[in-house]
Amino acid sequence: MLTLDLSDKCALITGATGQLGRTMVRTLATAGADVVIHYHNNRDMAQQLCDQVQAMERQCMIVQADLTKSDDIEAMRQQVEQNMRSPDIIVNNAVIQYDWTTVLTQDLADYESQFRSCVLQNVMMCQAFVPAMIQRGFGRVIGINTECTMQASPTQSAYVAGKAGMDRVLRVLAKEVGEHGVTVNQVAPGWTLSEDAPESDSGLAYAKNIPLKRRGNDQEIANAVAFLASDLANYITGVYLPVCGGNVMPAI
Ligand SMILES: NC(=O)c1ccc[n+]([C@@H]2O[C@H](COP(=O)([O-])OP(=O)(O)OC[C@H]3O[C@@H](n4cnc5c(N)ncnc54)[C@H](OP(=O)(O)O)[C@@H]3O)[C@@H](O)[C@H]2O)c1
């Protein structure tokens, strides 16, 4: 039988308290991983998730950090290494939310914050955690991107500028660290259903143009993350994997 087994692995998920992150936490723990739950403000959700993971008899800890700050990331690395161990898997999932508007009216501060949230989060997380993966000869970096990066639709400029920059950083990193057994991939959700984002009229209209004729859900995103984290994906690196029912299709 083919199994997806993360039982000897430790996974750190940033933005684990968000609508997609929390399902990634439960899914990686279900696959056997010990989990580090990162949060920014929502400590209650982090604690709830931690209780759920411990009920599965996995090790778990929660860490607070503002991922736009290198000092916070370094403090997080030290806490994780002292209280658990250096993660085999990092999922760079956190995002700063802001109000989308046109290029001509978007506040410059939003471009800077998306650069920090998308590009620098990935750079700083990798600088903190990938060296130990290289030493062990095994690691998984999974960045959460978006279908929006390919669509470049009106009002999304700050977000897709950040996510496109993140994409380029992670492709370069995949080439730089592949020889050490570290893979670097991205999962790119479409507009996803979750407990915080149930179906809506605008969601149904969006789904009409999707080849699979429905929106995906948080579990389907987490399943792709679990697959890329597992040994089943040993020979996959540098991939931008849309999980959006075919709404965008990278060209070859
Ligand atoms: N949801 C979708 O339909 C969708 C579609 C495409 C792509 N994505 C991508 O999927 C990922 C997760 O999105 P989501 O919808 O789950 O987001 P979300 O529900 O808004 O959650 C955002 C997460 O990021 C954390 N966060 C916010 N600012 C932070 C900061 N300065 N430092 C550290 N952490 C911070 C939040 O922590 P606290 O809650 O603890 O404050 C929260 O855990 C993102 O990368 C997003 O671009 C989502």
C-alpha cells in the first residue's frame, strides 16, 4: 500500500492560525508529523490547534513572531530548537491582509508590506531553518503562493508583486540547495473555501469559469502540502503547483 508518512518529521507552519494554515496543521499531524504552530496575534487559535495535535499524540509547540522582523524569526528559531528540534519541513504560509485597490491608488506602504510578507518572510525563514536541513541532508521548504500571481488581475498588484518575487526567490533556492537533499516547492491555491470563508454568490460566479466547476477547499490545499512534504515527492523541486481546479495552468 502507498502511504504518506511524516511520522519521523517535524513541521513548522507559519500563519498556522489562519484559515488555510490550521488545516495544514491538522493534516500534517494526521500524517504523523510533530508540529510547530506559528501565530502572530491569535494565541487562542494556536492553543486550540496545539491541543488537537497533542490529542493525536504528536509533539507540538506554539511560537509567536512578527515574520516581517528578522529578530522575531531568530528568536523563534532559538525557541523551536531549544524546546523541540530543528524542523525538517517549513511551510511559509503567513500573509499580511490589506485592502486591494488599483495601481494608481494603492498606498506605497502596501507594496512594502507585501514585499516583507511574501519575499522577505521566505528569505528570512529559509536563512533561519535551511542550514540545519542542509546539515541533515534532508529538508522541505513549501511556500504558499496563489493563482493570482499568474492572473495579474486588476487591484491585485501589491499582492502579486510580493508573490511573484517570492516565486523567484524559491526557484533560485531550489537550484542552490537541491544537492543537499532539500526540496523547495510552492502550492498556489485558488480562492478557497474554509470554515472562515464559506460559499457565497461571488464564489459561485467565480467557480463557473473553473474547469472543475467548483471551488477547492482548505483540505485540498493541505493535501498538496502534505504530499510535497512527504517522501512521495522526493524527486520534485522548483515546482509552482496550482491547486485551483485548473483555473490557471502554467505553460511548458
Ligand atoms: N484563502 C485563500 O483563498 C487563498 C487563496 C490563494 C492563496 N492563499 C495564500 O494562502 C496563505 C494563507 O492564507 P489564508 O487565507 O489562510 O490567510 P489568513 O486566514 O488571513 O491568515 C493569515 C495568517 O498570517 C498570520 N500573519 C498575519 N500577519 C503576520 C505577520 N506580520 N507576521 C506573522 N504572521 C502574520 C496570521 O496570524 P494571526 O492570525 O495569529 O494574527 C494568520 O495566521 C497565504 O500565503 C495566502 O496568500 C490563500
